Amino acid sequence: MVVRRSPITAASHVYFGRRVAPLLVLGFASGLPIALTGGTLQAWATVEQVSLEEIGFLTLVGSAYTLKFLWAPLLDRYVPPWLGRRRGWMLLTQLLLAASIMAMGLLSPGSALLPLALLAVMVAFFSATQDIVFDAYSTDVLHRDERGAGVALKVLGYRLAMVVSGGLALILADQWLGWGGMYVLMGGLMLLCSAATFWAPEPEQPATAPRTLSLAVVEPFREFFSRRGAWTVLALIVLYKLGDAFAGALSTTFLIRGAGFDPTEVGTVNKVLGLVATIVGALAGGSLMTRWGLYRSLMAFGILQAISNLGYWVISVSPKSIWLMGTAVGVENLCGGLGTASFVALLMGLCQQRFSATQFALLSALSAVGRIYLAGPFTPPLVRWLDWPGFFLLTVAIAVPGLLLLWNQRRTIEALEPRA
């Protein structure tokens, strides 16, 4: 007798698959170093009475994350002599991260800021390299119908790691272990995460590495731009989450200065409720994608992303209410998590397996263009011109071109979906 699963059971079952489940721990390993070289390191330097100018320079430590596409071709071209092309590089970077994070705990920003900063640069470089191969591995190993669930677990692991290495790390350092002991503990957690690299399976059909480094640099571009409508797809990547990026660019400033909430209220809602809502959105998005497919999910979640920006408009025209703020932030983060799940699955589908490290690094860097170079600089003058209510209405309109491009490219995207 054949036992048929309900659509919901089948959608949730995929999270426990052999190729999907390890991505939770690997996502945790990917997210763990970010705060340790960013906000947590700045907090340590602040406690040690380091000057504001020197703390400001510490923000440059994370430059590797924006430049990682420069060395991604090396990871496509060369294959370590253990665990295959993707898992081999993952294991190496995880071991180097564990050692260098522990080494940071042996120094102090108050007495050895320069050596500590150089170690932090190394951690950021190894972390960015791990991100390259982890994204490539996820792209290579997941079947098309598993990408939504895989992305959801990646997001969940990544977000949990940021909580551990961010807020929890500060509590551990202040109340229990001291700063050095906390960094040693975080390095130990990274070492434990490396066990998931052994657990994770190899792709069923590993692609052959490019024969030369020159091919590894040139061919990813040639292969992508030889596709019909390549430039339109690139425009879609920039525009799909642009309305979301504009709405979020100054959301904290709006809630404090424009809506009159105090920093504690905003921090609690954003950090706790916002995090939970994003995780729920990513997990729900992964399950729904299994049933709906990539194009339908992108369109539905993209519309929800745009509509959810109206929550900030409602706050801007309503009397101050913590419940209204919590509802609006929760819905916006929930819809953002849905959109992220489908969007990252789209990036995976656009990568050719031989060059997935380079192509994913390039596409993910391009996806940040709207947030960094458009939303960041243009949001302040738009707010001054339109005031907050008009601005948040505009963010809904800013999302429309991306949805129109998505509709225009529906056949291209449907071709990336699993065949029945």
C-alpha cells in the first residue's frame, strides 16, 4: 500500500533530508564570525577605553565580505586533497576560523589593538571565504525542489549564530567568562561546527573544476552573459528587494525620531520580534516554495514584501502605540524572510555548477547594490522631500518595477524549477 503525505507533511519532511539538514549547522558556522569582527569587537574595544577614532577604523575589518568575489575563482579552480572541491575548502576555513578566533581571545584591544585588528582581518577573510564555498556547496548539492527548504535552514542557522556571537556573547563576556574566555568559547563552537562538514554529503554529480585559473576567471562571465536575457535578469536581481531596502534603510531612525519610541522599545522589538519573524518567514517560505515552485513564490512573496511596507506608513500617520509598532515590524520582517528564501533560491538556480562559487559571489554582491548604493544615499533626501508618510508610500511604488521584471522573466525562472 502506498502512503501519501499531505502537502504540508511533504513540505516539512524535506527539512530532514540528507542534503538539507546539515545546512542548519553550516549556516550557523557561516554566521558566527560576523559579529565577532564587528559589533562584539567594537563593544570589547569600548569597554577597554579604546578611542573613538580607533574604534571607527575597526569597521574596515569587514571589507573582505564586500570583496570576496575577487578570489572566488580560486575556489572554483583548485580542489583540496580531502573531502572534495566544496567541503574541502569549507573544512579548511572552519579550522582556520576556530584557531584565529581563539587567538583573538589571547589579546586585548586595550594593550594590543593592532595585532588584534590584524587577527580580526584574518577572521573576516576566512569567514568570507567560507561563505563563498558554503553558498557554492548549497547550490551544488540541493535538488531544485529542496532549494527553498535549504535556504530557510541556512537563514535560521545564520541568524541564530548572530544572536550567539552578538547579544549572548556580550552577556557571557560581562557576567561569566570575560572577553578573552568568550572568544575562546566561540572558537570552540566553530570547531564543533566543522563536524557538520563531514556529515554533509557530496553533490550527487560533482562538476569538473575549470582546467586553468584563466578559465575560472573568464568562463563564469562568458557562460552567464551568453544566456538570453542575461542583462534583464541582472536588473531583476538589483530591483527585486529594492522597495524592502528603501523601507529598511532608516527604519530605526524613523521609529525613534519620527514615531517617538525610545531606543529600548525599538531594540527589543527589532532584535527579538524582528528576528523571530524573519526566521518564521524563511522557514515558511521554504515550505511554501516546495508546493508553489520558484516563480509563484517569488511573485507572491514580492507582493507581500511591498505591501508590508505600508505598516511603517500606518505607524507614521497613527498615534504612538507599541502594539502597532510590534505588529508592523513583525509583519515586515516576516514578509522579508519569505522574500529572502525565494530570492536566494533564485540566485542558486542561476548558477552553473562548474562556476557556482564565482557566479554566486558575483550575483550576491550585485544583489547588495540597491541596498548600499541606492537606498543608503537616496533615502535621506526622499524623507526630507516627502516626509515619512509619503516616503513609505513611495517604497511600495519602488517595488513595482522589480515585480514587473519578474513577470517579464517568468519563463526563464520557470525553467529553473524542478521538472515534473
